[in-house]
Amino acid sequence: MLQVAHIQEEKQAILESLEKRGFPNPAETLDRVLALDKERRETQFQLDSIKAESNKLSKEIGMLFKSGKKDEANAAKAKTGELKEQSKELGEKFSSVEHELQDLLYTIPNKLHPSVPAGFTADDNEEVRAHGTPPTLHEGAKPHWDLIKEYDIIDFELGVKITGAGFPVYKGKGARMQRALVNFFLDQATEAGYAEVQPPHVVNEASGYGTGQLPDKEGQMYELVDEKLFLIPTAEVPITNLYRDVIVDGTALPIKNVGFTPCFRREAGSWGAHVRGLNRLHQFDKVEIVQVRKPEESYQALEEMCAHVEGLLQKLELPYRVLRLCGGDIGFTSALTYDMEVYSTAQERWLEVSSVSNFETYQSNRLKLRHRVGDKKTELLHTLNGSALALPRILASILENNQTPEGIRVPEVLVPYTGFSMIN
């Protein structure tokens, strides 16, 4: 969430950022924020003045009674009653204005980093770099949704039977590949200095608001209505919320966490080849890396996180490219996002397998996540996160790009984890 002071100081830059995102009526929204903030401050001033006057009169009443000035004391008593009523009305007004301001701030996305390109669709994203060459497959090569049936490693029909569409069942070597990938990603992250955590897979409303998943404008989260809890859409939510309402000791920075969780998304897209098989699911597994950094260090950390993800893709021998997302395609809470896409030779298309983002102070302002600067002053920290990695499309790419007439070759780096080198 943007700070009101930030909007006051950088109104023009934020206006241009919102226009780059395609945000509707940005000028009117920012003007309304500033007007509500002014009204809130004026109401608070009136409320404080009335409370101060009321406290002063309360002290005088006792002295007037002791001095025998009964009429004056009763008049002062009546005045405090009037002030109390005014205070109540102003308090209600203050709460109403503050609530409206808060709700309006929740609708405003993060200010974009200056490097974010203009544009409104995925076609406008900027390719930063690419690595590797797509393999040449044998004649009759298949997409992964056919391969998983041929080798009986993932069963979508069983998932439909148990739960519904978008909840696959991993079997045999398919299940072992999943476990191998998870362990490989976790081991690589811990070697890179990330501390592993196992967070809950369900969060409360405060956690959802803290990282910006709530209000859930796109209806992607599964909600446990009676308990007012939500299934996590990503491990980013519970891991980042570990630091909600925390003033971090400077010696604890930088904070680097990694966690493996299932992820749950209600919206699985429309029917078509681009969402078939493992391309988009309601439930999938993901290893997530999260960092909390001082503001001056966060963009260096973002590049380090990208390098970590790219290192995983290189070790898996997958051709990939790195995209800087444009204003219309970037996430609501992000200031700058890099997407990593792996090329699927069998599908002849790029598959997004990771997003690495810097949220600057947008999440930490909601979370009240700070560190102390000097003896008294505190400063909001920057939060970052990235998929390292999401499993479904990684597994799809491995199956498709490594298929041979004899079976599917397992990347060498995974063999110690799988215990086998071929799926056949």
C-alpha cells in the first residue's frame, strides 16, 4: 500500500506510473486520497482540541465546587457534556473518513520502477536476456499431456474423481520426479544462504491484506468462509507475514527465507492448448524464496534472486529467457518483476516458470515491517520474492524437451534425487 506522504511528495511520478499501468481515473483517485487525508487531519485536530478543552474544564469543575462557585461549576459541567457529544460525533466522522481512505488506498497499485516498459499486454514485455538453444526432437515427439499418459506418471482423471479438474494425481516416477525437484530446489536455496521454513498452508485475513492478496479483486483465492481463512496462493503470503508488525534488528538483515508449499488458485483459465495438462492448475507445488532488505540494497538483491533462478534452469539444462514485465502486465503489488520463461519444444511456445519481484515498501507498509535507523527513527524495509521454482511447467518442460524414442531422459543434476536416469 502506498503511503499518503509518498503520494503527496511524488504525486506526478505516481500519476504517470498509474497511467502506465492503465489504471482508470488516476488523477481523480489521487486527488481523493489527498482530500480525505486533509479531512482526516483536520478532524483529528478538532478532536484533539475538544478533548484538551474538556480535560481542562474537568479539572476546573472540582476547584470551582471547592471555591463555592456552584453556578460556574454547573455551567462548566454542562459545557463538558456538550464537548463530549461533539467529541463523539467527530470520533465517528474520523473513523468513517479513515476507513474510506484506507479502502481507497487498497485499490491503488504500487508505483512502478522507472525501468518498467510501457505496454498493456504480454506482447509488450521486454526480453532482457536468453540462454540455451531449444533441442531438436525426434519425429513424433509429443506434448507432456500425451507423455504422462504413455508413461502413466500423472493421472488427471483420478484427480477429477477425487476433487475436480485442475487437481492431478502424481504416480510412480512422476511422484518421485516431483519430490526430486522440490528437494533439489530447497538444497540449492539453502546453499545460497536461504533459511528454510515450513509455513502454514492456510492464512487469516490480516495476512492476506499484509501481502496484498486481499482485497481479492480477481477472485483467485479459495476461502474457508466460516473460519474467515484462505488457502495460500503462494508461499510468499505466510513467509512474508512472519515479519508482520515487526521492527527488525539491524543485525538480522538481510532476511532470506525459502519454503516449499502447495499453492491454490481458483481461476485456472479458459480451455485451450495453452492451459492443457500441467500448464495451469488449481493446485500445484512451488518452492518460494523471500527476502527482506534495506531499501538501498533491494535492487541488487533482486538481481541476485534472478541469478539464483537462472542458475536452477541452467542446471536443469532448460532453454529460457528473462522478461521485464510491462506496466500493464506486472502484478498489482510489484514495483519491478522479471519473468523467467522456459521454451517447450513440443508445444513450440514459452512457458512462464518463475516471477521474481521487488515490492519496495508496498507490502511492508501494510505489514508495518520496519527496521530502526538510529536511536528512535524507524524505516520501512523492502520485500522481495520469487518462484524458485514452480513445479508444473518445469516438469512439463523437462518431459517434453528430454523425450527420446527410448524414453524421457532425467536431467543429470536430478538423478541423485530420483534414483533413476530415464522414465520408460
